[in-house]
Amino acid sequence: MTRRWITSALCALALLAPGSLGTASAAEGGRTPLRVTTRNLYLGADLAPVLAATSPQGLVAAVTAVWANVQATNFPERAKALADEIAESDPHLVGLQEAVLWRSQTPAGPGSATHVEYDFLQILLDELAARGKHYAAVASVTVGSDFEAPRAVPGGGLQDIRLTDRDVLLARTDLPARAFSVTQVQTARFQNHLPVCRPVLGCPPHAPLKIERGWVSADVTLRGRAARVVTTHLEPAAPAVQEAQAGELLAGPLNTTLPTVLLGDLNSAAGGVGATPGTATQSYNRLLAAGFKDAWTANRHRPGGPGFTCCQDPGLRNAASGLTQRIDYVLFRGRINALVADRVGENPGDRTPSGLWPSDHAGITSVLRLR
């Protein structure tokens, strides 16, 4: 199923609308559809070898390999495919996970690296602007880690590489305020987080290293109808921590009387299908038990199939898709109907000219009716 399916479905909805003009924009009149997308951008490499390093030499070797993979997975090239996806579905809001900032310092040494190598958020925004699309970051929260370590430089010497992970909520800026507006922006990190203790990295309390997660929330008004939209990326490496984070969401930004939409990579496999030890959790089920519905299964025009969203190989060049589990979601609660849901970036034809998948995840884009 191609991402053009959403456009076709919107047109079909418009044709069914009494007095419609047979266009997607006509469908927006009485039905007030809110278009949303969740997209994990993929930071560009698997960090597990870095966390598994047991010596300073092993750490340098691991960071060197990770950085080589980040360069090989070429986010500037992938951003073009990601921007094409967003431009085609034209969502009001986009929840981004792993919108990372890579920085360096040469030579390695004291202080923090400040030279920008790749700013995934700015690169994506620039590609959207080049397509005539107007988006801005409503807010972002630094999550995952802000981690710096040395790599070996060809020819000799060391260079510090710094990773700053962010969750971001994008919103359209080209609509008049009477049609679409964003207020009450909030961000926070979860109190529950994953402490890391490794001989080469140090252990708390002397060298505290922790992997934190968080959320971004905003209240939006679309043609006079209000809703809250939240985006998050839950912890994949510790099920108990992840489930506690889901509880914090329910007690925090999701605790509202407004119709609510949750966008994100929850790292909790729907129905346990294809689950790995990190995704065989109850977070997804707990959210459903709290009244949320899944746009993939609840919409009126679903294209069918299991809707797998994870995961391609770390190098992003696997010929056959490696998507075997569904962990990325558009969930909703309250006076909302799901009209359409579809995946993006899951087909071989979505790959870049050099053969890269746009991300190691597929995205989910959905059209929701605010009743």
C-alpha cells in the first residue's frame, strides 16, 4: 500500500460528503479532520556496542564504528524521502522521535563538543521548506541521552562525538489562527529512567549516566474544536521502566478531559506479535485499558494487514523489509473518530536513490475527525 492511499481515501470521503466539491479540502469542512503523523527518524546506528564496551580501547573502537554507520546511513539523503512522506500526507502535526543532534570536537579533550555535524531536525525542516511546506517545532525535549565519547580519526588522533537525542512535535505554520492554532505547550522528562553502569563509562553516583525519556504535549484548536496531542518515545531496554513511563503519561499529559491523541514509538508490541524482550510489555495494553483506541485498527478505511513498523537493519540497506512488529502508534481517546490510517516508508519504492530505507521504522499517518 503506498502513501498515496491516504490522499485517495480523503477524496473518497469528500465525495461521500453531502454537498461536497469532490476534493479533500471539501471533506475538511464538516468533518474537521486532524491529520497527524508519528515518525521515528532513526539516529543512524545501533548504540549497543558503545554501551557494551569494557575498556577504553573498546569504547573508542565502538564509537568509531557507530560514527561510520551514522555517516553511511546518510540522514541528509534520507531526509528527502522523509520530507516527501510528510509533504504528501500534509499533516497538521508530526511527532518525531530520534530527532538527534550529532556534534563533534577535534581533537578530543575537556569540555563538550559544539561543532554541528548533523542536526536531524533542521535538515528535515529545510527539506520541507524546499517542498513549499511550512512547519516549525512547537517544542522539543532532550531524551535518551546526551552522550559524548572519542572515536579514532583516520591518520591518527581522536575526535569527540556527541549525541543529543530529542523528541519533537512539529506543527504547520501556514494556516490562519482561526483554522488551526497551538497553545498550552508542555514538555517533561519521565521520573522513571534507565540508569547505566558500565566499567568503562562509570557508575552512579560517581559518574552518573542515565538514559532518560520524555514527552511533548500541546493543545490544538482546529476549526473551533480542541484536542490535546502528545508525542513520546518510551524506553525499549527495561520493560518495568517503560511501563512506569506509560503510567506517568496517563497521570500527566494524558490526564485531561480534552479529546486526546498520543503519537509515538511506544516500544510495546501490539498483541505481542513479533515481540522482542524489550517490546513484550503491557504499555500498549495499559493505554487501551485507559480508554485509548488504536487508529490502525479503529479507523473506517484501514488498508488492512498487520501494520508492522519495526525494524529495518541498522545499515538500512536490507533488500527485503525487516518489519515484523508494530510498536509505533496513533492512539486516541474521547470525541474523536479515526477516518484513515496508513503506514509510510514501508515499501521498497520508498527507499532513497542509493537504496537506504528512510528509517529503521515505518511511520504512521492518520486522519482523525474531531466530533
